[in-house]
Amino acid sequence: MLARRSFLILGGSFIGAAGAGLPVLAQRQDVDLEADTSQDTADLRRRFMMEDTYGNLVKDDDFQGKFMLIYFGYMSCPDVCPTTLATLADAMEQLGDLNEDLAVLFVTVDPDRDGPKDLHDYVQFFDKRIIALRGPKAYTDHMVKAFNARYEFYYPDPEDKSEYTVDHTASVAFVGPYGNLIKRFPHGMSADNIAKDIREIMEEARK
């Protein structure tokens, strides 16, 4: 835990082996695009189909019966993504055996830059139980929409498409065992409070 927190002090950017050489616009922080919460309470199963970092097809059905934490981001994210993943990892440490019924997913919205190997190493740095997903734009957009999230590419120089950041929803979706969206954890919420809320909901479901 200490090593992870110390690492994040370095400017809020992921500057490790997995992130080496990735373009980062250090002068600009990503914008939190708020989720469309008007659709959060709809009692429906949120469907998706993506790939893990081994190339295996991953569908929402694979997690039926489990709770999920779903976060959309990207590896070059200078601040919000690494701090959120560190917070989720700390919350997982507090949940103990409840992790057996919980899947934590990090879904990249920048699959062109976030290759399978680098993406795998990136999430493993925070916690080896975090599952990284990626997919073609159409599949990514479908999953983002299913969880009422948003993302937009920002190009400081419209003529240069090689350098960009991605503004994206910074909240974490907490999903029930039947694919229903239970609630959102806003960016900046402490690991202690996230773990407390998850524990209360999961233990109630076990009764």
C-alpha cells in the first residue's frame, strides 16, 4: 500500500515500466464528464462484450452472481485514473473475503494506445485482482453507454492527432449480481467509505 501511494506522489502520473513512453499532457488535467444519472435507476441488466488482456471474450454474463465495480479510463490519464485505481485497490484490501463475490473492472476508452500487455501490467501494479478490458470502439462505446458514462478526446492541436488526452466520467459504477446499477462512487471518495458502503450492501445481500 505504501509503495503504491508513494508512487502516486510523482506528479499524479503513472510513470512506471507499463507507462513509459506514453504521451502525457502534463499541463492539463482531464475533465470529469458527469454520468447521465437520470438513467441509473432503470431496473435493467447492463450488457457488454469486451476482451481481457489475454484476448479472451468477456461478457456481462461471466459475472452473473457477482457484484462489480466498473471504472472507465485510460493508461495515459495523468491524475484521475491512477488515484482512483489506488483508492479501489485500498478498498479491496479492506473487504477481505468479500472480494470472492466482487469483480473490479478497469475499461480503457483508449484501446489504440492501451495495448493488451501494457494494460495488463498497468492494472496489476495496483492490484492483481483488477481485470482490465478493452475492445473496438463500437464495443467500447456500447459499454460506456450501458453504464451511462461518457468520454471525449481532447486534442490541444487539432492538426496533430497523435497527442491527446481523454475527458471521461470519473465516478465508479457499483453493479449488482444481476447486472443492475446500484450506485456510483464519486471521484475523491475515500477507500474507507467505499469499502464501508460495499460491505453493508454485500453483507445485506448475503442474508
